[in-house]
Amino acid sequence: MTTVSPHCPAPEPFDFAREVYELVRDTAPRLFAVVEEYRVGTEDADAVVVAWGLAHADGAAEVISAEGHRRWQLTAAENVVRFFGRAEDLSARLVWLAGPDADARTEAYAA
């Protein structure tokens, strides 16, 4: 009598490219914009992106002005707004881009 072992499906092959992608996705810094808003709450309201930043897992952030002439290294992303929005009828805020595992239709949200 011949013994037959139970059917064992072959393991899925190791997908190195996927592992690398997941490593990058899971360790990527978060991207945000610094937006200055003019005359908020009026018909003439407007906004402009004045800087872009990367927030790291430890909370530190690197920010570069939109024109590329100024850079900041900060202990927290939220600290950059003190450099913007100083005029009358002008305010600054961070707008975070959706994370890598967010649905593609998810809108960016403001902090």
C-alpha cells in the first residue's frame, strides 16, 4: 500500500519587488504644503502654496519655500506656520496630503 501525503499547496513565491515597495511605503515621510489664505470668509478669498514639507516619523520636518530659496529644519511640521501669514487678512496653515494607504479619492485635509 502506498502512502500519499495530504495535498500541500506550494508556497507563494517570494516577491522581492513588493517587499521593497512596502518598505518604502511604510517608512516614507508625510508630505504637506504650507498654504497662505487671504481674506478668508469673504468673496475675495484666495490661497497660495508657499512651501512644501516632509514630516518624518520622529516628528521632525524639513520645509522648502515654493520658490526654492528658503529652507527650514524644524522639530515639528506645525512650527513652520509662524514664518508665514503675518500680514493683515492673511493666515497660514498646513495641508497634509493623503497617506499611501488612503483611498485615491480621499481629499487632502488641513491641520
